Amino acid sequence: MLNGYHINYETHGKGRPAILIHGIAASLHDWEYLTPALNEAGYETIALDLLGHGDSDKPDDPGAYNFDMQYAYLEEWIAGLKLKQRPLMIGHSLGGFLSLNYARYHPEDIEGLVLVSPFYQREQISPLLRLLNRRPDLGAMAWDLVPKWLIETVVSWDIHQRKQIAPSARQQIVEDYKRASPNILHLTHTIPEIEPDLPKIKPTTLVLWGEKDHTLDPTSFPVLVNALPNAVGKSLPGSGHQPHLSRPKLINNFVVNFLQSDTSMEAAHSIYSAEADSD
């Protein structure tokens, strides 16, 4: 419990700790493909449901859904784990921003970063999401009224997700959307500026993204890679916003290879200089 709120999380495997942070309107189920690969590679995976998501508590007060509070809960939760080794931080979308923020304030306390389609600036957001972002109160009201079948239809509009994401995974996406608090829409409206501090984030970082991302501007990810002093990046042809779900074997291989390079940037660059192989 953190300040009276329950934060749900799961741990699997043994070894060095890896903390996995999902994106907005998702849950720890996002990592069901990556978790076994990390366990096999010698990592204990610790995946949480952010406040307002999954099986974690969902405060009724919209004021609880701002980035500073979400980050404060994450930071306190990590401290409560009392880890004996520095964790690897892995984040998707909003989880990527939370991971970057943690690296900004705890540069010596993490082993490295793996960022999948990371959100780090409001300008990345698609026009539709920007519209919702202008009036998150109205978006939250509409959220409750949207039926599951319509969410599934919207998810399937992205041809890359419809073809590549397994039906069971698509169903989980829909379930996670509906059980998340509508007030999570306030989160993106409160994202602080991080760009001036990106050159100060020193941990070795792997950034992976889909070339056909319709949620965040895919041209923004190389900018992030170039801004971080110790980062390598890879664009995945034919993938959308959730490559860890749509092309899990490929993502798993890239992540494990990155970890087995012993965070050597020279070795990492040699791995990611080639085009992505088909999975």
C-alpha cells in the first residue's frame, strides 16, 4: 500500500531485477511475451499496474491523475522493493517517459534503459489524442460510455496491429482500456518538459519503435536516440505502436542481445547497425 492505495505487481524468475512499466490504458499483461525471455536471460522481472490501471487502485479524484503524482508513486514503489541490485528499467509509451524520468533523478541507481515507442514530448501525440488532451474532462466522460466492441474496432483500424497482434492479446488490450480509470486521460496533459535534460541521462539505452506508429510520431524517436548520450535505436518496419505485442520474437531478440552485449555501446552499435531480420 502506498498512501492508502494498492499497487498491483507481479514478479517472475530469478536474477538481476528488471522493472517493466506499461503505457497509458494498459497493464502488466503487456509484458507477457517479453517476461519469459528476460527470465531465461537471467533477470527477475517485476511488472506493475500503474495507479489507475489494471488491478491497482483507481482513485475517483481526477486530481490524482497528474504526472508528478504518478511518478511519485512509482518512485516510492521502487524504493519499497528494497532491491539489492540496480534494476534495468523497461518502459512502453508513457512507461518509457516514467523510465526516462527515473533515470534523470537516479542516474547511478539503474543498470540501463529499454524504451519501446517511448513518449517524451506532447508534440509526438497524434492529432486525435491531442484533441482529447485539450479537454481531458470531456474525454473521461466519454470513456465510460464507449462499449468494448467499439474499442476493439478502433484497435483493429491499425492494419499492422490487426494482422500482427494475436486475438487474445487484442482482447487483453480492450479489457485493459475498459478497466482503466477514465481519469488517466489527464496524465498526458500534465507531462513536464524533459528535453533539456536528455543529454544528462547517462545510462546505456536501447530505443525500439514501429515505423508505422499511428499513436506517436515515429520521426520523433531518432531525435530521442540522438539526444541521449549513450543510446542506440532501431526502427521496426511494418510495426505499429506496440511492437512488443505485434512482433514479440523480434523485440525479445533485440532486448536480450542488447543485455548480453554487457551494455557496451560498441557492441550494441554493431548489433543494431544491421536491418531488422524478419521474425
